[in-house]
Amino acid sequence: MSTLARLLKLIAPFKWWVTLAVWLNFLAIGASVGLMALSAYLISKAALMVNVSELALAITSVRLFATLRAILRYLERYFSHTATFRILTHLRVWFYRAIEPLAPARLMQYRSGDLLTRSVADIETLENFYIRVIVPPIAAALVVVLACLILGAFDGSLALALSVFLSLTGVALPLTMRWLGKRPAGQLIAARAELNAMLVDEIQGLADLLAFDQADAHRAKVLRLSDELQRVQEQQALLRGVSNALTVLFTSLAALTVLWLAIPLVSGGQIEGVYLAVLPLTAIASFEAVQPLALALQQLEASQAAGRRLFELIDAAPEVCDPTESASLRGAHAAPRATRPAAKTWRERNGVESKRVTKQSHSRLEEIASSSYGLLAKTDTDLTLAFKDVHFRYHPNDPLALDGVSFTIPAGSRAAIVGASGSGKSTIVNLLLRFWDYHEGQITLGGRDLHDYRADDVRALLGVVPQNVHLFNATLRDNLRLANPDATDEQIKAACHQAQLHEFIAGLPLGYDTPIGENGLLLSGGERQRLALARAILKNAPILILDEATANLDAITEEQLFRSLESFMADRTVLIISHHRVALEHVDQVIEVEQGRVISG
Ligand code: ADP
């Protein structure tokens, strides 16, 4: 389907709004034409010093058209804008829904500034498509018919002359301008996208650019791009200027030609003299309808370019496709705890009693924590995690990131994955989270292949503390609520207490209402990690994955953290990716990976 057809299909739910906008536009310009024609008639008639009663109808009609024109113009603007905002909302939601399944695998190839341009500027360009591209030509066609009918009622030649000038202004001029403006329009979109992408990149990396003394070089690049953008915009402005000038010229020429043709008709007695002024003024008024057509065609170009960029993005096949029916994660595949080959847990091996851990302290927060987050330990769902000979590469030509990985983490036990950077540890988490799909080997959860589950269902079971957590520019509380929007303040505090963060937050003047800046820049690395951990605790999922989650903590804090997490980790399946000795002391098995292979564990 062509881009134009797809754009039209997108507008389908708004066809009545657009129809209303077309009619109101036509009626408003029609009222203008009527006002001009009647005013000319009234002035000419009054000049003949006729009885005022003979003018009564014309005077009333002029008043009526003047009032109508204002009301109709208001209504037209009102409904057009309402329609535009609704369409804009619809487009944003449509685009967001379309790209959501593509994250993160398919979106990685785009720079964030490019994505920003597509989701903001391109969508806003499309907003014009409906009101500035579709409505004006239809309304113009109706006005042209009306004006030609009025002039044709006096003489066919007048209608013909008018239609020639209207076509010149409404068709030939826009087509020429489109042809001339094609290159600048494409260049404008590309240059704007490039500039936005570069600016976002640069602002995000400003600290590094300053540190490496590269800010000036980057500023020069940005300036070069803005110059390019300005050059293209100037070209477009020049074209618009020429187009406006020619429109005024054609309007005047049309009025003169109509007058020139009408004078002999008046002298010959075919047309009454009082109508002479009516004819050119009707012609002039009708040009209001064709004036926006040059812009409409320019907008058509821009809309198609923006539409192509949006469709190109959303047409990408998602990396992971959900099965039509998700396998049940409870009941059917549940294995009673007693019959499951239970792994000897860290507590058993180290002789630590659960009671001692959970009742270490009787503080109120710990009580809340154990009552809020202890529930999962009692479920019978078998959440044994197993990788069987999994091979995976990110792109067909890439080397294998996982080369026959096999391991099993029995439900309720804890495993650590260790290995040098680049050995494939995060890839294991990426596959578990269904961010990427595997095609060789098998990953099972509760005995069923991960492919049998919907990605959302799997993710609901995983509480992940990622290596690079994304924090939103909001308050601490809002960032925590992301994991569980229904969490009470007490539960939030309890989770932070377990993540060893509560004391820090309680010491802040604004406490949980402290804004943390863009991506949590106002927090230290360790605080960010503990915040991510508190989020995972609040999510209360049965499987906990810590991906280098304690990398920024000192050994004492880390040890305290693991101790405090004991009650939360009890009976959950836990996967820890870490280099630290402290973390390894808290697990039942250590899986060592090297260059995508498990070498021990
Ligand atoms: P680790 O977590 O052990 O440091 P990763 O799992 O991140 O290692 O990476 C394993 C290999 O996969 C590395 O060679 C890395 O370059 C590659 N890799 C990781 N992420 C991507 C990606 N999104 N696209 C392409 N290659 C990737």
C-alpha cells in the first residue's frame, strides 16, 4: 500500500470531522464571496440614488453574509483544531503502540534523537496532512464551482476566464512549486532529524565532551548542521514568497480580465450596469479558496516523507513474537515443592535458619516487608529455570554471543553467573526477559519452553535489577511506584528498608518526594542501584535477577544488603550476575561463562 493510502487509512476514524471541516470551510469562503458580490451590488445600486426600500433586501443580505462569514470562520477553525488535536492524540497513541513491541532489540539501531524526531516532529507534520492537505482542495473545488456558476449566470466567457486563472493559481502554481520544492522538503526533514539526533547525543554526553575537550569540535558540527537547515529553510521561504506573489498577480489579472470581458457585455446591454462591479469582486473573493493549495501540496510532500519514516520504523518485524495462547504458569505445570528435586539452599549449607533471618529485627518495616513480600514462598508454581544447549547471536553475521550454554537453576535456589566482560552474561538475561529471541537450543521455565509463554507473562515473573537502570526524571516515590503502582507508602518504605535505602531517603529534606533529576543524575551510582533493587522488591516477582546490581557498592554495604535481602530472597529463584566475592557467598551454585560457553557450574 502506498504511503498516501496508508495515511488516508489512518484518518478513517475521523472522516466525519474532516467532512465537517470541508463543509464549514466551503461555507465560510462561500459567505465571503456572497458578501463581496452583494456589497458591490449594494454600492452600485445606491449610487443610482434609488429608493431605500429597494435596497432593503441587499442591505439585510450584506449584514447576514458578514455575520455568517465570521461565525462560519470561527466554527471552521474550532472544528478543524479540535479534529487536529484528536488526530494528533490518535497518531501518538498509534505510533507508541506500534513501536512498543519493537523495544529494545529493533529500536537499538536508531539514535535516540532520531526516535525523538520521528515521534514528535514527524507526527506533528502529519497533523497538517488532514487539515492542510485534505480539506483545502475539496473545499476549493466546491468554491470554484460556486464562483463559476455565479459568473456563468451572466456569461460563459466570464466563467471560463475565471476558471483559467483559478486553475493557474490552484493547480499549475502548486505543481510547479512542488516540483521546485521537492528537494528542499526532503532535505529539511533529513537535516532536522540529523540535527535533533546530534543535539540529543551531545547533551547526553556533554560531561564527557567537556572532559575530553571536544565540546568546541561538536559545537562546530552542530553549527554546520544548523547552517544547512537554515539554508534549506531559506530556499523554502523563497519559494513560498514567489508563490504568494504569483497568487496575488493571478488574482488581480483574473479581476482585470473579467472586467475587460464584462465591459463590452454591459455596453451591449447583455448585462445590467449595476452588476459590473459584482463580477470582478466575486472573482477576487473566490481566490481565497485556491490560495492555500500551494501550501497544501508542500505539506503533502512533507507528510509523505514523515509518513514514510514512521511506517519504515513500525514495519520492522518485532524481534520476539508472542504465541497466540500463553502457557499457564500455574496449576498445570506446577510441581509440588516436596516432589521437586530440591537444591540444597545456601541457608541449609551454611546452617542459617530462615527464622533467624526473617526475625532478625522486629522493626515495623520488616514486618510489613515480610507480610507483603513473603506470599510467593507459599505458591506451588515450579519456576525451575533451565538453559539447554542455547546458541545465540545478535545479528546473523555476528559471532556467537552464547555458544551452547546449558545450566539449571532449580526453583527456590540461587545461582551466580560469573565471567569476564563480554562473555555473554547479560545476553542470558536478555533472552530470559524475551528482549531477543533464541532459535537454537531451549530455555525452559517450569518445564515449558519460553516460546510457549507471552513475553509479558514471563516478564511479570521476573524482578530484574539491570546493569544500567533507567530512572525517570520524577520523585523517588514515582520511580519506585513504577514497579507497583498500587504499592502503599508503607510498602514502599519497607522495600527501601530492605534495599538499604530507607535511611538515606528519610534523611533527605523532601524524603520520598525528592526529585532525582534526569536519569537519576542527582543520585550516586550505589543509590541508583539500591533504588533499582527496591523497585524489584516492590514488584514482588518470584524470580529475582541481579545483573551486576551491587557493582557500585563497597563490600560492607554489599554484605549488609545481602543480609537484609535474605528474607526477600527466601524461596525465590535468584540469579545473580556479579564479580564480587560477597555476592558469590550467598548463592547455591556458581556458573562460570567464558566467550559464550559455560566452563564450570
Ligand atoms: P557480558 O554481560 O558478559 O559483559 P554481554 O552478554 O553483554 O556480555 O555480551 C556478549 C557478546 O554479545 C559481546 O561480544 C557483545 O559485544 C555482544 N553484544 C551484546 N549486546 C549486543 C547487542 N545489542 N547487539 C550486538 N551484540 C551485542
